[in-house]
Amino acid sequence: MVNDRNHGTKHLRKEAKMAELSFCGVNCAAECHAYNTDCEGCLELDGKVSWAAFYGKEYCPIVECLRAKGLNSCSDCGLAPCDVWILTRNPKASDAEFQADIDRRLRNLEEKAAKQKQ
């Protein structure tokens, strides 16, 4: 028999983790259309997202870039939005949608950095 209390705690830990930002500033649970359908979340999958195959890769190109630089997130780099962000643009997004996505991700990263300084 499964202990419901432990299962519930595990679920809450996962939800709390997903409320955090991904490596590039996306809040997977709130902002990613693939979350809970094609993807469990960037953090949960450690960057091994299904759509990376679209780029002929096993891991998200952003995560590969961060690992190559020894960084944990794009906020640690300071170059966002960079060429890798442009490369990983959703091909279905209009220019305005893509710019709004970049603006939201940058704002998320800035807010997270500000909270960490407090």
C-alpha cells in the first residue's frame, strides 16, 4: 500500500521546484506550453528536454552553453539575450511574441537575482 502522506510530500516538493525558474528564466509551470504535456520541466529534466532533438541535440542548447561556461543560469552569464537564445526561438512565435518572451525571461532573471541579494 502506498503511503499517501509521502506521495503528497513528494508531489509538493516537485511543484515547489517547478515554481523556480528554468536555466534561462522561464517559469516552466506558468509559462511553458510544453510543461506537463511533452516536458516535465527543464530543472526536473536537467535540460534534457524533448524539443532539443529539433536542434539535433540531446540537451537544450542553452543548458549546453551554461555547462560549457560552468554557470548555473543565464543570469550568471550576463549576456542574455544571446545568440543561443535566438537559436532556440520558438519557430511558431511571431517577432512580437518572441520579444515578449525575451522580456519576460529577462524580467524573471532580474527578479530572481534581486531576491537572492536580499
